[in-house]
Amino acid sequence: MRAAVSRLTRRYRGEANLDERMRFYLASRKILSVRIAQQIGCDAALEPIGTMYTHGFNILLTRQSSFARLRFTLAHEICHTFFYEFVPDVKFLPHEIDATEERLCDFGAAELLMPASPVQKTATDYPICIQSLRVLAEQFSVSVAAMFLRLRSLRLWNCVLSEWHRMLNGQFQLSNFYGGKRLPWEWEDPSILSYAWQSQKSSFGRTFVRHEGEQGQRFYFPARFEVQRVGNRILSLWGAQIEPPNCPSPLFDS
């Protein structure tokens, strides 16, 4: 199924800038309008205009926080049109949300916005660190999380990304976890996050992370890490590849 989605999206990729390509994607996949809607129960929805693929679609959006997230959402909804084109007997009848289809549309959106060859060519020039991740996300006009998952799916990075939010009591709570099984992770040394919050600089090191099992037993895992405050959250990379950058790269040229 992924191979089929990859072949379909490959037809629509080009050399134009992202905004031009997005307009091309929308027109090519018969998206006639994109508009803000209230109370649709999700970030976006694809609305068939008629009873056939050729009749076209509207995309309904809720208000979102960033253009990067908006572009990925639009690309995701564009990929849903493939299912309306090739399995209309299913899609034009009342149906439940299909988790497999949602995953394939996420994959297709990544293929549209972050094609494998350019990502591979670009990412090999950068060290594995948060600053690289942010620069790559900006270059491809996607979110940090989307860029990270693309790097993992292409087996360029082998680590996990976590996001931590600071609570009113000063402690930090895991809010998002990408690249592994989400568990109630905690830092053995919570001062690592406190220091990153106060300094707003990247910190590298080694520590243990832990979680409690259902019977109350604790499981500890060694982690080579980088943490950095970005706005109102702390990003953390864990993995064997994480090292302080110590060689010339495009990222750190003066």
C-alpha cells in the first residue's frame, strides 16, 4: 500500500517552490476550495462536492497554529482524494474512519512535502542534533515533528524525540513522544530540564530515563541526550547517535 501511495504522489512532485507546488497539488486533485469551518471535530476534513471523484472536493480546516502544520494537513487531505478516486464504492458511502488510510495519508503527505531523495541529500550534511532538526524542518516548510518522523522513516536518524511542557508547579510533563513507544517517561535527574528551561541553550550529556510498570516496578534506560528550550516547551533527543557537534557543517558555519 505504501508503494502505491508513493507512486501516486511522485507524479505530483516538481521543482517549483512549496507554495506553487501546493497550489498545483490542490488544483490537480480537484480541490475547489479551502476554507475555515467551525466544530468539525478534527483538524481538517475532505468534503466531496458530488457523488463522483470528478465532481471535486472542498477542504474544511479549523484554525491552526502554524503554516508548517497547515501545509502538512492540506497534503494529508489531498492524499485522501486518491481513495475517493480508486475505491469510490467505499468512499462515497457512509463509512468509519479507517486508521490504515489515515496512516497512509500521513505517509503520502510526507512524500509530497519531504521527498526522499532531497531529504537524504540534505540531511547527510548535518549532525544529528536539535538545531539540525529545526533547520531541516524550516527548509522543507514542515513541523519539527514531521521532519523528525521523516528522517526516522528514511533510516537517516535512529533516535527518539520528546516534547516536555512546564507545569505551574515548576515540574515538567511529557506531552509528545515520537519514534518509540509512549510510556510515562521521567528523567532520573529532573534538573536537566530545569537547566535547559532557564538557560535556553542546548545541553548534551548522558543520564537515565525511567518509567514505572503496572506493578509499580521501575525500568531504567541509559540515554545519550540533547535538550533545548524552544518557546514554551523543551525538546529532547535520545539516542546513541546524539553527540555535541564538533566538526564543520553548513549548520555551524560562521
